Amino acid sequence: MADTLNTMKGKVTYLLENYPILRDNDNLLIGMVYKEYYGITYADSFLDIMKHHDERHLPNFETIRRVRQKVQEERIDLCSSKAKQREKQISFTNYYDFAKGN
């Protein structure tokens, strides 16, 4: 598991598996990645974080968002509740159309 957590994909997957609330909010996910893996605390100001972003080797916000999107494409069980609801609606609509013979 340690090798998996060395990659951003492993880190994001672990957090999405263990903290379902992060599946719906990229800002919370980014904050948790920074907190859990890079030692950033809620006491750190956003300005300080941004000022020392490169020194701390922090991943870009967009990198984390893209990795989350890729993980959720591969693992439907880790999708946001909104995405799951949309998928259920699409499945129901497709089944309903099929059953009606359309």
C-alpha cells in the first residue's frame, strides 16, 4: 500500500475511499491532500501556502482535480453522489424507453 500512496492517483483513491464527502467537493479534496500528505494545516494561510507552493513541492490544484476525475471514471463506486444519481436516472430512462419499445 505504501507504493500506491506514493503516487497522486494512489493518494486521491485512498482519500475518496475513506472520506466519501470528498467525492463531491474538489476544494475539500485538495485541502485533504495537502493536509494528509504535505503537512499543510488549517492554520496555514492561503497566501503562505501559495507563496511557498514550489518550495513545499505541492501538487497543482488542477492536477488533483484531474486525478480525481480519472479515478472516478475508472471506479464508479467512488463517483460523487450527484454523478451516481445522474447515472441512475440515465439507466432508468434507457430501460423505460426500451420497455416501451422506443
